[in-house]
Amino acid sequence: MSKNDLARAEEYHEDVLRFGENVRSLRIKKGLTQLELAEESDLGLRTIQRIENAQITVKLPIVFILAATLKVPVTALFKGI
């Protein structure tokens, strides 16, 4: 792996971390537990946990589901990215 590839991989991981942090922050602001967010969004609890802990990348439909459930614009989930 080249230095450029490594730098891109690190940047990508930072973006995934920030996305998860944004989801967690918005969830907490809304006064929801992970379980409540999972139930309201029809996503699994483990999925919410993995998103918040940057263990998975999120596909576009999930982004829209999270934004709708949290009642925020999609851009709020990408703040700082």
C-alpha cells in the first residue's frame, strides 16, 4: 500500500468515526437511547451501536432513515466531514 493509499484510508476512517459521533450526538440531543433510535428507525440495536462506534460504513438509505428518525437534515449527519 502506497503512502497515498494509506493517507486516504486513514482519512476515510476518520470520516466514518465523525459520522458515528454525529449520530451519537444527535441521538443524545433528542433524548433517545440507542434502543429507542433502533426501534423508531426500524434498524437493529446492534446496527446503531456499530454505526456510533465506526464499526460499519453506512449506505445511503440508512443515512436517510437516520436523518428522518432524528428529524435533522441529512447534512447534520455529515457535519465536520
